Amino acid sequence: SLFGHDRDRMIPLTDICPKRAALLASLQEFVKHHFGGPLGMVPEGEYQSREGLRRLWQLRGFKVSEEDLQQLLSFIDVDAAGVAGEDLTFLEPDPVARKILGVRLRQKRQQQQQEL
């Protein structure tokens, strides 16, 4: 949703772009079913490329058009190291579990940075 951190201003994606919201929901359910959640695709501390995720989804049977696949991949932040598990928390379909996962991963990252 837009303005996702400000509940008073939050606009659900379904209200803005229902087709993309349905596409994202289908990927969230696929990830939950086939990997147990986002971290099942990219374990903590590891990285993956967008192309690697594309192949992984296709090998597991996620079937969408090339245009839709590109759209989904464009949602993912990538840095120099690649895609980290924390970049995929939006693929957790349960909003409470998504928030808990995000907090846990941020805390772990902060702890690792402090250890350096």
C-alpha cells in the first residue's frame, strides 16, 4: 500500500491497481506454499539475483506472462550484493508475520553492523 507506514494515509494497492494487487497476491501465496515464506528462497545472510529468483519461481511452476514476471521482479530492491531475504519481506502474505519478519531482520542487520 502507499504510505504504508502511516495508517491514517494508507491506500491499499487493490484500490489503486487491482490487477497488480492480484498478481502480487498470487506470488505471495506461491512463495508461502512452495518455500514456506520469503526466507525459504533466500536464507538469512545469503543473496540472490533477480534472474536467480526468476529461474527459481519458474522451476517451481509459477506461471505468469513475461510482462507480469518483469513487473513482479521490478518490485524487488537490489543492491551491489544482490537480493537479500529482507528485500523480500513484502512477499509474506500475512501482514502481522510480515511486520515481525521485517523487525527481526532489521534487528539482526543492526547487530551484525555493530559487531563490525
